Amino acid sequence: MTQFARLLHLVDSSIPTGSFAYSYGLEASITFGLVTNAFGLRNYLYAYLQQVSSMELPVMTSCFRLAGQELGNEFLVLAEEYDAQMLVPALHKASVVQGRNWLKLLVSFYPTAGLQALGEWFVQHQQPQHFTLLFTLALQKAGFQLPDLQTMYLHMLLRDQLSAAIRLGFLGPLEGHRLQHDFYTVFEELLAAQASKEYQDACRSAFLLDTAQVLHEDLYSKLFQN
């Protein structure tokens, strides 16, 4: 129970990794009319979670397995392939910024877990320190279990999207939190669909969402980065 409480703290929105600064395409989707009402937002969120599940969860499964041993050629291939699939420049930058912040935070929380070596590996192999990779590697070494990490990862991204919708004035806080509560019912479905997959099976599945993320840079004024 104490370990679960620690995990809840680590995914708290007040943790300074920088995720609060990004809308990951939601602001552009609303501005350009891709999301116009509550029904559209539900469809958007489901597509967003499907995209995360098909891309991130298989990568997390492989990262967790490889974190239990010395990082070698297989992890290097994984890191290179993951980086190659980060097609939107702004999202690539955001992922690296959050990854660095996350590792710095976890090193200070778990000074005896050897997490500093993770950052050194990425520097040595000239690989970007992507958030998803370091989120999984660091928490595996800190003693957390993969199902908990993947569930909390989905929770974290869903929460950030709904927080962005509330801050954009698209819906109120009560409505946003009710929607978040409703969406937890699809987590088991998403997790089960990706349970046996590893990074070789990872794919992006919501191309219109990718388009919205690219269009974010064309907004006249922005509340969020991307």
C-alpha cells in the first residue's frame, strides 16, 4: 500500500515534469473545429487513448523487461525506433524535456537506485531522453510493477487532456472530472489489447490527431505549447 501511495504521488499533476504546459493537439483540435462539442471530445479522447495504447504500452512492456538487465543492443534499437516514430517536432521536443525532468526528479527521490546511470547511457549512445522510456526504466528500478505503471501512465495522460480542456474553457471542472471518471471503464480494454505486445508491434493509429498536433504551430495565439 505504501508503494502504491508513492506511485500516486509520482503521477500527481503538481510534480514538476512540465506536462501541464502542453495540450498535445487538443488546443488545435478545438481551434480548427475538429472538436466542437462534448460528443466530439469523447471521440477525441478515445482516439487519443487508443493512440497512446497502441504506441506507448508495447514500448513500456519492452522497457520494463530490459530494465531488469544491463541495457544493450536491443534497448538501443528500441530507443532508435521510438525516436523515429516521434514524427511531430513539437511533441519530440516535449517528450525529451519531460524525460530529462522526470529523470532528474527520480534521481533525487531514489538516490540509491542507480538511476543516474540511465541518463549517462542515453548521453553515451546519443539518444534523446524520451519521457515514456525513462518513466518506465526509472520506475522499474525503483521497484514498481508494470501493470501499475501502465495504468498510471494512461491515467496521467487522460488527466492532462481533460485539464487542458478545462483550462481552455471548453468544459467545466465538474463535467471534466465526471468524464475522467467515465473513461476509466475503458482502461482494462486498452490494457488487455496490448498486454502481449512489445515494441516491435508499436504503431500510431490516430493520424488525424497527428495532423492536429502539427497544426498547433499555426495557431495565432496559444494557451499551451503542444
